[in-house]
Amino acid sequence: MLRNLATSLITHERIVTTFGKAMEVRGLAERLITYAKKEDKLHGRRLANQYVFTKDAQTKLMNVLGPRYQFREGGYTRVMKLARPQHINKADMAVIEYVDRPGEIRAARPPTSFQNKTIEEVMKELGIEDPVKKQIAEIESGEEEEKKE
């Protein structure tokens, strides 16, 4: 049952289940992300394949989720208790989701390695050029060429 929940969580990135099941699948989901982040991708894929059923979920885990959390040191999932219990047996319901994803319910805190840094420092550390500065430089170089002509 946990393997099915973990596969569904990887596929949909957010599932609604009972609170107890959400807390149990949380550890497995975090472990799977850690496997996807391993430097030895083949070994990480083989470890993850023991728990994930479908090829689509395995591919998404290794190609999307692993790189997404490359700079995060744990805490990849969030469990939030819902206000209404399950209709049949009044069990507490919860939403379990991956953090730092598009359309998440609540924004996650940045990884500890990026806290107390400016956006410019973080972008430089990640090797991302500032698109605004790049556009300004292109415009200025175009104006200089027009002045020379």
C-alpha cells in the first residue's frame, strides 16, 4: 500500500489520504528523492525501482524531482491536516505534497544554503545569468553600434 501511495505521490505530486497514511508515506517519499539525488544515477535508479511501480513515475523521479531538489537538504514533502474528517469512518484526512513545485498550497522556505543571501548571490552560485542585466547590456551595445555608424 505504501508503494502505491509513493508512486501516486510521484505521479501527481499531491495526494489526499488519511493522516496516518500520509505520515507513513512521507518517509518513503523522502528516501526516494534522496535516491534520485545520488551521484551514481544507476544505483539510485535501482534502489528507487524497488519501490516505484510504473516506468513513468520512475522517469519523473529521476529526471524531474531529483534535479529539482538537488540543493535542498531534506524536507521535500509537506503534510497538512484537512479540516474535515473522512465521511465514512471520521478518520482525519491530510494532503501530502512535494514542496517547491508549481501550484503548491503554501510556499516553502528556501534551502538553508540560500537563506540570508541576496537573489544575485544565489543566481551567481547556481550559474544563472540575470536576464534583465543581459537585456540591458544588449540594448546598450546596440546603441553604441548606432552611434559609431
